[in-house]
Amino acid sequence: MHKAHDEYGVHLGSLEDVVQLVRSDGTRVNNPGFDPWVDDVSTEQLIGLYEDMVVVRRIDTEATALQRQGEIGLWPPLLGQEAAQIGSARALRRDDFVFSSYRENGVAYCRGIDFTDLMRVWRGSAASGWNPYEVGMATPAVIIGAQTLHATGYALGCKHDGVDSATIAYFGDGATSQGDVNEALVFAASFSAPVVFFCQNNQWAISEPVGLQSQRHISDRAPGFGIPSMRIDGNDVLAVMAATRIALDRARSGGGPTFIEAVTYRMGPHTTSDDPTRYRPAGELDEWRAKDPIARIASLLDARGAFTEELRSRVDEKADAVASELRAACLSIPKPDPLTVFDHVFAEPHSGLERQKSQYAAYLASFGDNDADGTADSDADSDTDGSES
Amino acid sequence: MSQMTMAGALNDGLRRSLARDDKVVLMGEDIGKLGGVFRITDKLQAEFGPRRVIDTPLAEAGIIGTAVGLAIRGYRPVCEIQFDGFIYPGFDQIVAQVAKLHYRTRGNVRMPITIRVPFGGGIGAVEHHSESPEAYFAHTAGLRVVSCSNPQDAHTMIQQAIASDDPVLFFEPKRRYWQKGDVDTELGAEAAPLGQARVVQPGTDVTVVAYGPLVRTALDVAAAAADDGVAVEVIDLRSLSPVDFATVEASVRKTGRLVITHEAAQSGGMGAEIAASITERCFDWLEAAPARVTGFDTPYPPASLEEAFLPDLDRILDAVDRVLGRRNSLTGWKATA
């Protein structure tokens, strides 16, 4: 076994014991249990998956650049996790419901979320961007693992409603240490909820390696809760899609929850705020670069004679176009009116909050020639920004 | 009109809510076959089935977090937390998820979740079974916090809480569960709104504000003070978020004196909030600084010490004397008016 972190014993992030349908060099591996679930994926559809992955990587690069340029406050890169996100999200139906953490921007792309909505949170203009009901995806949870319980409850509701929709809960390796995730597994198993637990084991919870979180494979835990699990190569888009389809099929047919550990690698920092060179062993990144999910599917397409220069440049052009759309959408987000801070705290009127709002409105209105909406107030703020005088 | 215990009134209110709306589901530990440790959900599972009245695993974050998902799906979950001191494992889901999802989603997702909490002391229980954690939740934006003090309010308020599109922390004074009172079970729109305080005993000399278990005690204070020629006005706050300051303000402008009492510890409690807010609003009408009679800033003590800890008739009367400028435990005979 690969020993990258002696102080925690065995490093559990290696690609041993994983289900793989496409090797790192792009050759197809046969797996009788999984192959039937992706037999229908044509070369044309593989090209679609390749395109998705290139586009979300480009979105990621552009958003990181926007952060470095001071246009957004923070960004959690998904670099390296494209196959895990695209392969699972493209297995979902429109009426399925996604519960995610903050890193599933590739999943959000697949759900058709508008770029302006995607960037609102990171631009600091709103607590969340989109209406969950329009896209079938809840707003991302920042508190680690909280969303797994929401997914379980929603799934229970689907079951009680007698529909065959399922939910999928995305979380990372670090989240499996949280009580909420363990309680979600207990509740899902007890009530046979149609939920897929999709753990992207990207090897690092900020600076803490997966070996600190788990002394065995993460997928080993689920059977103890009475939930079957799969450990798959998360950089193999076909394996991810097959596993997710299996799990969704179980959920839809009354089989209850399934746990998927997608073994992948976060090639960038946890967010734009941290520096992985402080905690990541030398050489680890290079080792995983050789397993890059996009290069792999490109090799597979190449082996089938479908990866042409024309395809590469068409997809790159699309990715660039998406990136510039994303940038324009981000920069178009206006600073909200100060009084909107009071909006949507409650669904029904709340006398205490109404009093604060009316007092603040009166305060804003007291700036003589300025607008009561406070725009002049924010102008004043920017004028004095960074000045000591 | 019929006579009911508060426990019976809550049970009937829950039954009516379950019957009225099939999206209402009850969830909690032991609430099914057992009917809850206080029997508040007695026979409801037998009547509505295990999908409407759900016995859950023993995990408070699990109960609340699963309720969040059900609410996103369009259900109206009613969660029972078995005892006040057990709410803390579910605290994160309540304050970070239940309270904020409507705001976070800019009004697109509603959280019509009711969280029932038997709270407060006076029943000789062991540790973690007698606490008053209401201030944590009243401090959190996005939550409504209420407490009933009598069977009629228990009956109407639980139905209002469940019908509300906002999340409601519903604090039930467990030592009053067996107190009987008249209940008009058909009371509809004429019932006081959920956020409204009520003057339960009119008076002109001192305003005493209480909620939950101490409303009964405050009424005893009013009776005892009346024997002494002092007319105490008792206000049952009913709602801790929002606080109906208009009712308290009107009372204090009349009496000029304010005493607030609760079982929770004093520092940062509801009494501090009410004293500060009423001082801001009624400073020119106050004849004395508002006084608080509360639990101490200690953990809830062992059962044999709870009489010392809980505000009682005499401690509240002492505070009434204080705001009247009469002799009291703090000033002694020197301050006699």
C-alpha cells in the first residue's frame, strides 16, 4: 500500500480495490457487474461527457481567476474531481433532487443553473443563488455534512408521496467524521429512504489527510449501517456513472439507500484561501496528474478514433465562451439595496424585525439629499474604503 | 367548552392538526406506541399510522435534519425533543439550517417545522431534564419561539404553530402538563395570534411579565399582593420571538414599574432583553429600574436544590417590593417608603 502519511498509518486514498471501467491510460476494462449499466453510452455521449468535464474545469479556472482579481471573495475548486461530479450528475433524472456541499459546481452546471445564480454567493451579494425547486438542487450546505440529513428527509418524503424520485447527497471524506452523516446513514437505513450517499474522497479535508478521518476504506462503514456500498475510481467517468445508475435504480425500486465512495483527488487547494504546498507531500500531485479524469476520457476517445483536433478545438472554444459568459454574469451582479438585508428572514410578518427595518429605513432617509434606498450610503463607503483619514 | 389538562389539550391540538392536513407528520423518540414520555402523543400513531407519527432513532440532529428535508419536500414536520437538555445535539440543525433556509433561499424554501420542547424544572428530575434553553433560540433570527402557560393556549397555540409557515420552537412547561383548565376546542380566528402577549390579570401598580410555568406563579403573586393592597398586572408573554412589546409597553406606561421572571439563568436571558427594550421605550414612565427574578447563573441544580433555584412567590414579591421602593431583601429597612 501507498504510505504517504506515516503518522496516520496506511493512506487510504490509493486506487486499490476500486471499480474501474477505464484505466488511467484510457483502455477499457471489462466488469460484468458494471458494464451493463453503461452499455448504452455511445461514443457521441462520451464526447458529451468529455465536453462537460472540460467546460466545468474551465469554469473552475475562470472563477479562480476572478477570485485572484478580487471580483469574488472565495472559490472552492473542483479541479481533478470533474469525472466524479459529471458522471454522477449526468446519471440523475430531472425529478431527482440534489443536496450538495459548496464544491459541487460541476453538478450545478449539469442541473442547468444560471451563471449569475452560480456566482451570487461568491460575489457576496446573496446567501444563495437559485430557487431549488426550479433546478432540483438545494442550495449548497457550508456546514460539513448537514445536507446528508436533508437528503434523507427529502427522500423519505418522496417515498411517502409514492413517487420514484430519488435524492443524492454529495459530501467529502472529511464529512464522514461528522455526526450528521452518521445519523443520516442510520435514518436512511431505518426508513429505507431512496437516497444515494455520494462521497467524493478527494484525499484531503483542508489540510487533514483521509487517513486521519478513517482507519479503513470509507466505503467499509456503510455495510455496518445496513447500507450496501461501492468503492469506485472517481476519476473514471464511466465507473462513476455506472455506480450512480445502480444506486439510483435501487432507490427507485424500493431498495433503499446506497453508499458510493468515489476515490478521486483534489488537485488544487481546499479553497482559494489555503496553500496546499504547506501540507501536501512532494510528488503526490504529480502522481495524481497521471490519473487525470479528462486526459483519460480523451485517451479512450482517441482509442476509438473519435478524438480529433477538430473536437478538441471545438470543445475548448465552447469552454472559453462559457468562461467569458461566467465572467460577464459575475461582473453584472449588482450590489443589493441595504434594506434587502431584512428580506425573507421570516415567511410571515415579525414585529421585532419590522421595527428594526423601519428604524433603519428612517436612518438611511435621514441623509438629506441622498436616496432612502441607501445607494448614496454605499457610495460613501467606497469613497472611504482603505483610507485612514 | 370542556375541562382538559394541558397534556390533553396538546394531544387534541396535535390530533386536529394531523386530521386537518395530511402533510403534517410527527417525529420523535418514543412518540408512537408509548405516546411520548409525557404521553402528549398518546394514541396518535394508532389513529394516524406510523408514517404520520414516526418513531425515530435516538438522534436529535437526525430528527431535526430529516425534518428539514421533509419540509423542503412540502411536509410540515412536528418534532418532539424528549427533554429540554437533549436539544443541544440538534442545535446546529436548528440554528444553522431550520432558522436560515428561508433567508438563504431568498424565500423559495419554507421551513414550517414545529419543534416541541418540554422545558423547565419543578418535577424533581435528574440532570438535563429541567432546563430552560429558550434564549438561545430567541436570539436566533428566523425562529419563532413561543411558550404556552395554560390548557387553552396549549390547544390553540400548537395548532397555530403547526399552521405557521415559519419554524416555531414550542416550549411546553412540563410541570404544568397536568394542570386543568377550560378549553374551547373550536376556538378559531378569535384566538389570540401566536405572537401576541396577553394581560391575564389587570392591575395598576406593578407589571409582572412571565411566560410558561411562571405565569401560574405570577398569578399567585398578584393574589398575595392584592391582600397587601398592591394591584399587580400580570402579562403572559406567550411569544418570546417576536416579543409583543406593545402590550408590555402599554402596561408599563400605566403602572410605571416592571418585574420580569423566568426560570432560565439571568445573564443574557429574556429578562435582560425585556428590561432593556422597555427602558428604551418607556424610560420617562418608569418609576424604578426594572427588576428580574430568574434562575441563577448556575447549571440547573440537583432536585433537592431546585426550590432554591426556581423563582417562587416570595422571591417575586420581594422584587415587587423593590420596584415599589418598599423594604426588600436588598435594601432592608432603610429604604422603607
